[in-house]
Amino acid sequence: MWILVVEDEKSMSGLLRQGLEEANHSVTVARDGLEGLAAVETANFDAIVVDVMMPRMDGIEMTRRIRSASQSVPILMLTARDAPDDIIRGLDAGADDYLTKPFALQVLLARLRAVSRRAERPPVARLQAADLLLDPASQQVFRAGVQIHLTATEFRLLEHLMRRAGRASSRASIIEAVWGFETDVESNTVDVFIKLLREKIDQGRSRKLIQTVRGYGYILREEP
């Protein structure tokens, strides 16, 4: 799954990202509700893990706004508060489940699997564009039946482009999706990784899939 983690504590967001990626999930990290909303507007996540207490916009307000926009992405809410009133506020705002800190990673993973099974839009099993196939679960990529070995960053970048196949992604939105909001990555780093990805995906092939949108970013689509 591609999971958005919205958590303002660096140590917690780092642990969540590490644990989820070790479980073969792709992760984007946002630092508060406003950044989380911005991420939701630019990408189609399979699930969201959001903390309640955050600066600028808390998790309950972020969840409420996502649901107001008629988005049904599964949302798992995290909080240090376990009072019934707090839990009710989160669920009434639109969260699918509630997990109190501290928690075991395996419990978090099980809860994510559960809310995803109940979702109207189940997680994408495989992504395909032309003869390019990406399997998020196994972290494998194939072009014309031949496996292509990617680094973790290259995989996240390709997954982002494939989930938006046919739609252009700005360099800024790519940075947010692949590296997270809390990063010093600059736009030329995106260009470097696109070049590396093209060498593995498109080089030597008559049909080029990764194309430049001049002055904006990149798009994955089959050339006419």
C-alpha cells in the first residue's frame, strides 16, 4: 500500500516510516494537517495514518475536511488520549479506526489491513502502463516481462508516476510524495532520479514512457 503518515514528532514519524517500509509499504510523510491535505490533493493514497495533536491543523480537522471532499481513503487515527470522548470525536470526524499510543507496530499493520479491507476503494494490487508492471506488495517491477531492479527511492518515484499515469506531476509534488515534506531535497535531485529511472525503464526501448513536461515536471504515458 501507499500510506500517508501525518505526524509532527520527528522520532515517531521516522519510526512509522521505517516500520511501514520494512513491511513493503510505500510511505509519504507530512508534518501537520495542512501538509497532509496538500498531499491528499496531489496523490491517491491507499491509507492515511494521522496523529490527533498537531500544530496548525490537528488530525480531527484534517479528517473532517477529507471526508467533506467525499474522499473515502481509509484513515487510521493515532493519539495519546484514550478517553471515550476523544475516541468518539475522531470517529465522528470520519476516521475508520483509532489506535492509542504507545502501540506495537504489528498492531498498526493489522489495523491498516483491516481498514483497507473495509474500504470502498481497496488497495491497488498491481499498476500497469503499456508493458510496464509494478507490484506494490512484492516491490517488483517488470518491463515486457523482464524484471527491473530499482532502489527504494527509484521504486517510490516510479510508483508515484504510475499512480498518476496520464497526469503530469510537478517537481514539488514529486518531492513531497517520494521524500516527504520534511526534507531539503531540491528539484534538481528529482531530475537526477528521473534520469536514473529512465536508464532502467526506457533506455533501448522504442516506446518511451517517462516524459518531461517542460517547465513543470514529469508524466508517465505511452508516446503516441
